[in-house]
Amino acid sequence: MSQTVWIARHGNRLDFVHPQWFNTAERPYDPPLSEDGIVQAKELGQRLIGKGIKHIFASPFLRTVQTANQVANRLELPIKIELGLSEWLNPEWMKVEPERLPTDLLQERFPRIDPSYLSCVVPRYPETNEQVLARTRQTAQQLTAAFSDDILLVGHGASVVGTTQGLVGGTPKVNASLCCLVKVVRQGEQWVMELNGDTSHLSQTENVIRFH
């Protein structure tokens, strides 16, 4: 049986471009994409046209939903919000559990969201590095067990690493730069990583990898 799982990180964040945004934001741990991040997301969508993707799963954070939405518009697919793909709930980054856009408002803003989908995994704040990797590994394994078609996972730096490791096994070094693509293919009982953090679809890439 063959299956391809594409794993992408969100595009550039507004607070990476304008750090002062954090100080006035209503939900400071849930920044939107920056202008160039939106361009990156559109380029990601263009790259994935014709790849046979049948399902798109996205972290519930605004930047990942925005990224997934650009791809979903290109592929004409719904978006399934999967909490298991969430940002690493790292207490050093987030002093309290991050507040996100309420689900009803998220669905109103992004009509492609499938309201009937229920997440496989629910994260708990706070998380250690080991816990986020275990959570995202489990998410990838459960999604590929439940869905046999080719799928796209849109997450964060830590969830790109964890979901990849959850499929291929071990602790391979995964390049998780902004709006990158990992391609993992099931060959019989084994998963093989064919692309590792590919950014060839992007007209502009970051110089320094930041993992949240």
C-alpha cells in the first residue's frame, strides 16, 4: 500500500517581522501571518497542485489556518482542524496557556473549515520537548491509520519534526524552516522521507530557522 504525507510549516509570522505587535495584541501567542508569510502560503499552495492530496489537516493557531487556507483554496479542499498539530505549548515561550480565536469565529472567517471533524489528539499545557514530540508523533500515526489517502499536515516547527519522526521512526534531523515541505512516502510497512524541509517553491526564505 502506498501513501504520501506532505508536512508543511506555516509561513512567516507577523511578530517575527514586527516584534512590537506582541505588546498590543489581544491574543499575543496567536499571531497571524505577515505579508510575506501570506505570499509564502500562496506559493506553497501552488506547489501542491496536482499532487493528489485528498485531506488537509491544520493546527488551530491562526498562522497555520491561514497557511492551510491558501493551500485549500488552490486545491479546493476543506480544512480539518487537528489539535494534535498545535504549537509546542512551551511555558518559556508562553507564560500562560495560549488564547486562540474561538472556533466559531475561526469557521466564520475561514469557511473551508470542516465543522464535523474531531481531533485525534488534544494537547495539554504546559509541555516539555519530549511531550510535544510524543504528542505530534502520535497524531501522525493516528491520522495515517484513519486516512489512507494522500494528506497534508500544516503545523509548526516542533510539529513538523514530531510528525515526521512519528512516521519514519528514530530521530532524524528534520529541516523545519518557514513554509517548508517534508514529503514522507509509505512503501509497504516502511515510511521513507523523500523531501526534508524543501523550500524550492518559495521566492523568499528566512535566513535563520526559528522553531515556533
